[in-house]
Amino acid sequence: MLLEHIRGPEDLKALPVDQLDELAAEVRQFLIEKLSVTGGHLASNLGVVELTLALHYVFDSPKDKLIFDVGHQAYVHKMITGRMHRFDTLRQYKGLCGFVKRAESEHDVWEAGHSSTSLSGAMGMAIARDLKGESHQVVAIIGDGALTGGMALEALNHIGHEKKDLIVILNDNEMSIAPNVGALHNYLGRIRSDRHYLKAKEELQQLLNRIPAIGGKLAKTAERVKDSLKYMVVPGMWFEELGYTYLGPVDGHDIRKLLEALQQARSVGGPVLVHVLTVKGKGYEPAEADSHKWHGITPYKIESGQVLKAVGPPTYTDVFGEALVELAERDPRIVAVTPAMPGGSGLLKFAKRFPDRMFDVGIAEQHAATMCAALALEGMKPVFAVYSTFLQRAYDQVVHDICRHNANVIFAIDRAGLVGPDGETHQGVFDIAFLRHIPNMVLMMPKDENELRRMLRTAVDYDGGPIAVRYPRAAGVGVSLDPDPQPIPIGEWETVREGDSAVVLACGPMVGLAMEAAEQLKRDGLQLRVVNARFLKPLDEAMLLALAGEGLPVIVLEEGAVHGGLGGAVLEFCALRGIDHMRIRLIGVPDRFIEHGSIKEQRAEIGLTVERIVSEVKQLRARPGRRASVIRS
């Protein structure tokens, strides 16, 4: 076994080239076996085995900076850089992170969980290198899907303009998570380049320049002729026009060809783009056949590829997808828009039923948001289906193009709250804070899957401007579904359990947690009132005023950032109304990034637990007098 002797890049470099194919096979087998137990990003990592080995064989990490876009395809990189022994803990609590993480290794120089950031990061590192008078290589590894992101194109343009010594590896597997879309993707598919083109171009230039008197003029004329011809025969010239030396395409599973291309890239000055063709899921038939399914996978049986899933209620994502199809059957104005996540957002059935009303715009959240604004202004009902963590990327467009226009855009915000193994880059805990302060926005969250259906009906019927429904990455609670869900009056909360000892204002999955706490407190003779604060904006002001009149202690419970969240909204309401006698505690996500683990473990770490609620209620009850000051915890 070669793999067991690889404890760092220096061990890899010590191997002869003719043993690298054998090592690649061992790496694939290792990944298939380990991820069958832990789950994780399998297909993307199987596709970059040879490429990662070649990168570490040619370059000198960590002196040379290897910058992985997104970072979910860096498992092989982690293996080569001394973390192979930790793969049993992959994506588990206090275990190996599923993305690149600077705290794990000096070889992890750039952290990312979002797409299209690597080129900007690489440019910054290249500038810093030059200003410090250093001479190492900076290499960005980006997929063709990520290259469609606006930020990547901005950086691509700037790098070419500045002519910095920087290498871009374009990993072209025709996939991001879902199949790629767009003109750039189609362009990449047409590229067929002669690797000797550059050399011939340079030799011709030198020959013409040596001709006395007229050589320079001939060279300029020949350059114009070459320019007109190369557009016909070398599609890769688009990158050259941006200022790059283009190398490729290269077979991304041929170690020798990869080594040759990378060595050539490091010997060329200025920005270089190496176009590498890979197969997502390479070496494991189920993953090759369906790389979308095997992008991020739960534990599975190696022999059959059967995915091991717990039997239970449908997920909120599935309920959303079914409900949207039902609503679209009755309302031809409804269109669905998603940034490269049709499967993850539950829109595959919608796409099949309404192909002309389904728009996957690629990794382009900003474009998606502004397009939705225009659709709404033209009388359509766009549903922007997006993960909470990815909606962050379109903040300006939400403010400037949607809310400022008061456009009737429906936000379907998936993965709201803690997300488990994906960890800190994907936690959906910030959207309450960055949405509720924007004028014209309505924001709601369901306590169960049936209420999600009702909220979608509410959103479709609402013509007052933008409206968002956020829901968790989880299975529903198992309630029955209304065949004809009815809308909910905007801003109306509901009391789901009566009580006169204290009140919990909870939203989403926290309603169930509060109900569990109420049962425990009941055994101690305390009756906890539980309110489903399903509208985070607008608040149910009538209920808040009634609570102020009762003088009961109040706990605001949310699986979102405690700063700027629902609790903050309640405190603001009290301050603006001059209510200074309510005893209020806030329980939410503290002011730090929450790392990977199960959602249960993450909640336990930050105190989103039954025990915490019970303790807070008892402490509030123990405080004497009604005119206690507002308390923030």
C-alpha cells in the first residue's frame, strides 16, 4: 500500500511518476470506504484525485498557495497533507471539517463554503506576495460551474488586466451540483486547443521581427491575420483576450499529461489558465451515473450504492416542492427561480411539470434576485428558492431591486437555522437579522410542515410586496397536511399552549422545543405558555401589548443570531412603546460561528435546549416584583 506511507506532500513527491496511478486508485478506494460511513461530498472529490496529486507533486505547499474554490472538493488535499487518520471523524462534532479550514493545517490557506471566491482570494495573495518581494506560486482551483458566478468573472477580468503571475486551474466537469447552465458553460464545451499553439505564435513573432526595415510592420499585419484566424480555430482565445496564457484542454485523469501542463504553467509568466477535463464521481459507478445525487451524500452501502436514510416524515424541502406545484397548477403567474440548486431546493418536480416556468440561473444569486424583481414588476409571482447561506450573496439586490421596488417576490429560504455537518460556512442563522430591518419585507417561519403549506398559500395570495418563508434542513414533525391549505393573516401569532407562569415566544423548530420544556415544567407545578411567533416581521403587536399588561416573564427562543433576531425585534418594540417593566430573556445563536456536527450537538453547545429553557423560566420566576428591568442573555 502506497497510501499508508503518505504523511505529507514530501512523501508524495518521493514517489516515481509511474506509481502515481496506483496511488490514485488507493485514494479513491479510501474515499469510497470512509464516506460510506460518515457521508460527505463524494462525487466532487472522486473527480479531482489525479488533479490534486499532480498539484502537490508539482507545487510546494504550503509555500506555494493552493486555493480551492468552495473547498468541498479538498478531501484528497486533506489526505495528502497529513489528515488521513482523521477521516473517521469527517463532518462530525469536533472532527475533521468537510471544507478547507485554516485552523486544521498550514496547507489550508483559504477557507470557503461558497462558490466563486477563489480567484479574488488568489489575486489578493498574489498582490501581497509581490509587495513583500516573495516568489512563490499562487494557484486557484475553480470549477466550471463556479466560473459562472459574477464574482469569479470580476476577478478573472482583474487578474488578466493586472498581468500578475498567477495560475488558474479550471476544473471542467460540466457540473457544479446540478448540471451547469449558461453561455459560458456551452463555450467551454466547444474548446479544442492545440497545446503547441503558443510556441508557434512566439516563433513566428520572433522570425518576422528579425526581417530588416519591414519586419515590425509585417509582424503587426501578421498579428491581425492571426487574430482573425485564431477566433475561428481556437475557442480558448477568449481567455487569451482577457490576458491569460491558455493551456488545454488536459485530461484530468491522466497524471502524466497533468504534470506536463502544470510544469508548463509554472514556467510561463503572467496569468495562466489550465483547462482540465474531469469526470465527477470518477471510479465509483453509482457516483458517475448520478453525480448530482452523490454530490453530498449520507452513509451508503458500497456494493449496491444504496443510500441509508431514516424512515420518517417528508422533509420541509419536499413539502415545499409539492406545495409549489399544487399552487402553480392554479396560478399561471408562479415561476420558480433557483441559483444552481433545483434538486437541493426541491424544484425537480416543478421543473418537470412546468419546464417553461422553471429557471435555474446557475451560481448567480445576485442575478436571480434582480430577475425576480423584474418578473414581479411585470405581474408574475416569482418564487426565489435559495438556501439561507446563499441568499447572503444577494443582499444588495434584495434591498435595492426587490424591497425598494416593493416587488411581489416570494423568498423560499431553505436550510434556515443550524444545518449540521456542513458547519459554519452554511449555517442559516443570519437571514432574520439581515432581512427583517429592510422596509417592505414580510418574514415568517412555520412550526411544522402543514404550516409551511399555509405560509406558501399566504405568500402567493399576498400582493403587498416581498414576502419570505424560511424553513429548516430537517424532516417535518409528522402532522397531517391540509388538502386545501388556507392563508394566515399577516402578522398573526398563535398560542399553542396556555400557561400563566411564563411565556415563550418561539419560531420554527423552537416551538417544539418549547413544548417539551413546558411538559417538564408542568411536573414542577409551573404552567408555561407557548406562543408560535410565526411572523418575525411584522410582529403581533396586539399580543405583545397584551403580554405587557399581564406582566409575565418572557423568553424569546429562536434558532437564529441573537443579535438582530426576533428577540431584538421584541426589545425594540418594548423600547419604542415605552414598555420598561417586562422581564425578557433572549435565547438564540450567540455572536460566533458555529462549527460542524449534528444539529442536536450544535444546539446543545449553544444552549438551545429544554434544560436551558427550564432554567431560564425558573430564574425569571425567582426575580421579585413586576417592574424588573429588561435582561439580555
